[in-house]
Amino acid sequence: MERLLALSLEKLSHLLNAGEISARQLVDESLRNIETLDDPANPVFLSVYKDSARALAKNVDAARAAGKTLPAYAGIPFAVKDLFDVQGEVTTAGSVVLKDAPAAKSNALVLQRLLDAGFILIGKTNMTEFAFSGLGLNPHYGTPRAWGSTVQKPLAPGGSSSGAGVSVAAAMVPLSLGTDTAGSCRVPAAWNGVVGLKPSKRSLSCEGVYPLSPLLDVPGPLTRFVSCASIAYQLMAGQAVTPLNVGKLESMRFAITDGLPMQNLDETVEANFNRVIELLKRHGATIETITIPEFDVAATVARTAPFAAYDAYQHHKTLIETKREQYDPFVALRVELGQTIDNDTYNENKALRTNAIATFANKLLPYDALLMPTTAIATPALEPLKNDSDIFAATNGMALRNTGLINFIDGCAVSIPCQPSGQAALGLSICHTNGADSKLLSVAHVIEPLLSP
């Protein structure tokens, strides 16, 4: 397997603009890797746009050869989760329920911004139906296994952006777009050993993205490096790309908590997180333990009247009444939970959230970031999740527990790989408040080299 697509976006841009590689070369490598590595029975990609991608690559190469001015990233392939509108295609959201829906009339806004920046769309990736699980299972189209696990012992890919995480880890593409409502970029990033960014809710548009919870949904990139996530984020936000600030670890002050994110951790996860904290201390970082009662509020809301269930039911109630038999049974149960949540409870919980957002923001002011394990559990075995609703529900809850806390307090977070070499994929979440995305990414960029296997 060729590995050009394992390089950073900056390196690929440099090679393209120096004439050392071509857009067609990158697109062909992407298509070969998909053909070689993807399993049609449990696919990473639900759609692959071979002809259009090759045609666009040909045009990019011709324009560059003619000396025309092109965007810096023109010719680099990328993928999008099957939740984003692609003009002329049906957005099925990983479901068969929407297979006869009208084709999208235009591209999702953040997708269009990447196309305008010269990126070439390779295809749509697999996902949990309607984005409503952190495990990545899809009974309709098959479930891709976590990258690095075997056919004999497959591990869950993480969800809901399952294909997005695997596609980057497998170097099928260097960039894939996902969405994050309670962890759907960060969980697959952690379990596939890549970078996943949950941006601030207000910073990126959901226009043209099929909704799960409009209160919480936000698009986000999955990449191999923090710098690539920063580039994608800025382009998706309609900003000019600027380099990350380079700080010094010895001047940084981090918060951790002995509360909810650190409770009932898998032994492997806990040991690895403690290793990371000691490593940061040895390199001069200051680590302080703080109490975060806002996370307890978040847990209570998630347990009793989750926002996503209420919002999902409002959107799906007509569909699920007429086509319930076509839904993934696990997803249908989660949607129907929203039927039990009344408007008053929903609004009361939103008020609790508003207060928690404000108090958490004040609490984090003295710190460069809050650190926590991305998931409370290591990557679980896939097969036991498929047929047992109790195992599925318990595992899903632990997969999304830590990540969902950041969505509740309206923060931003990035998961970066932190597993020791040769061990299973694990993620470190670096978290901050809404609007602190640039600072967050700069901090992650400083930590990243210490944790690379």
C-alpha cells in the first residue's frame, strides 16, 4: 500500500505545488487503497466517486501545469460522512429509511468550502444510522472494523463517524468530515488512532447536514495530525488558514478532575492516562486537580432526559411511526426514548445547561486546557454488541460518557492518539470552552509529539 496519503496536508500541498506529485497520483492512490483495503460486506465507504474525482484531478493538474493560480490544497482527496448533502446525491444518513428521498440540491456549506479550497471529494463514508450511537454499528450496510483489528477478532470502529475514522487511519484519505453530537468525531478518532476535532458549536455551520440534535450537532474533521485538523477547521469556518501558535509545554497549566471523567475507567485507559499525565509533568507542565460539578449535572440530564433523544424524536416521529421496521432496532429505541421527555423537562434542562456553560467557562479561565481520557473504555470487541441490547446500551453509554460532557458544556475538544507503540488505540482529549478552538489546537499541537508512538 502506498503511503502518500499518510502525509500531512501541509506536506501534500508543498509536494503538489512544487510539481513533485500530481493530483491524479493522489486520487489514484486513494482509490487503490479503498479498493484494496475496504471490505464490501462491511464497508468504510458507502459511495465512491471514481469518475468525478479523476476528472477533477485531471483539471487540477492541467491548470497547475499551465501556471494558473490554484488554492494551496488543490488536488488533495477527502471524504465526508453520509450525513452531509452532496449535490445530486441522496443523503441517506446511514439508513435505508431515506433511500427514496430526493437528491440534495446543493452541497453542505462546510463541504462546499473544502471544494472551493481545491479538495477533491472521493466519496461518502459509513456511519451509525442517523448518527445515533457512539459504537459505529450499522446493520443495513455492514460495520467497518476498527483499523488494526482483524477479521477474526474485529473491534468496534467507534461512532457515529465510523467510516471517517477508519478511512483516515487506513490512509484511504488524509481528511474525512464527521459530525459530533456527543462524541461522534472523537470516539472513532480514539479507537482508530487518529485526530478528531469537536469544534465550538457556534463556529461551524450545520447547513446541509442531516440533524440529530440541532442543540448539540457540529461538523468536525478527522485527520492524522493536529495541524491538519486546524487547516480543515479554518477552511470549514470560512477563514484564511494561519499556522498554529507554537507554545512551550513548561509554561502550560492543565486541569484534570477526580470526578466523573475519571470514574469507573477501564484499567488500560486509566493506566495510560496516568502515564500521559506523568509524561507532561516531566516535560515541565503544571497539572492541577479541580472539581467540576457541571459534569454531574450533565450526567443527570443524559441519564434522565437526554437532549439528543428529545430532538431526534421531534425530527423522526412521523418517519418512525410509518417505517419503524426499517430502522436499526437499537436506534429506534433511542429515538423513541424522546417520546417520554416532555417540553417542560427539556426546557428546564436547557436552563441547567446554560448555567453550567457559564460556570464551567469561569472555572477553566486559569488553564490552558482540561485533560481527560477520550473514552472511559478501550476499544470493545464488535461481535458481542450486535445482538445484545443490554451490552450495546452499557457499552455505548461508557463510550460516549466523557465526550458528551463537553457537548453539554458547549465546549470544544480534540482527541489525539496517545497509545504506547504496539498497543490498542487510545485517545487523550484536550478540552476547552466555546470559542477557544485556536488555543485548543495550539495546545494539542504542542502535546502531540510527546505522545506519538
